[in-house]
Amino acid sequence: MRRKIMERKVSKTSIITGVSFIIYALALTVGPNTLYPGCAAEKMMKCTQSLNVLFWIGIVLGIIGIVNFFIKADIYRIVASVVGIIAGVFAFLIPTVIIGACSMATMPCRALTLPVIYVLSGIFIAVTVVNGILLLRARKTQKDSE
């Protein structure tokens, strides 16, 4: 049975999971520093702290996305989807509730960076939820056929 799991070819859900994790990880790690920069402050502001935490969430999600291409076990991909949902929710909550951001609406973090993070987090959560549902259905179908 174990050998059968490892010999299977890479499925579409595995590719979707890995690619979505890597794209979202790049959006959290590279984006706030280049494409949609936050506030450039000499002192540590709330938005800077939020972006630092989001950077490390992105690093972890990138590692999960890369590992996803090498491990073909369904249970791993289901767990990765759950971790992705939790990470996406945290990425949304960190700049809004947990740490916060600058209080002025005209600051770059409020005007550009955080709205992009919110939209990307919502898309990532939706893709990960759908992927998790597809994985659970495939696993149930596989068990029923055995």
C-alpha cells in the first residue's frame, strides 16, 4: 500500500496546491518589499512588524509548497490545505486585529500594501478550501472503491 502511494504520478490537485502555496508565499515575502511596498520608517511601526510576520508566514508556505511536489500522499496534501487555510486567515488578521498597521489612511501600508494582502489572502483561502474539499472527496472515493 505504501509503495502504491509513492508510485502514483503527480495529480492536478497536487500541482494546484504547490503552485498556489508558492505564488502566495512570493506575494507575502517579495511583494511588500517591491511591488506594493509598505511604509518606509526608520523606527519599528506596527505595519513594519506586521509585514515582518507575513514574510515568515510566506517562507513557511513556500517550503510547504515546494515539499508538496515531492510527497504524493493524500493525507499530507489535506494537512497542507488545512495549514494553508489557517495561514491565510492569520495573514488576513495580523495587520487588522493581531498586530495592526498605521492609523492614518493615507499611509502607504493602508493605501496599497494591506488591501493587496487582504485580496490575495481571500483568494488563497478560497483556492485552498476548494482544493481541500477536492482532496477529501477524492480520498473518500478512493476508500469506497477499495
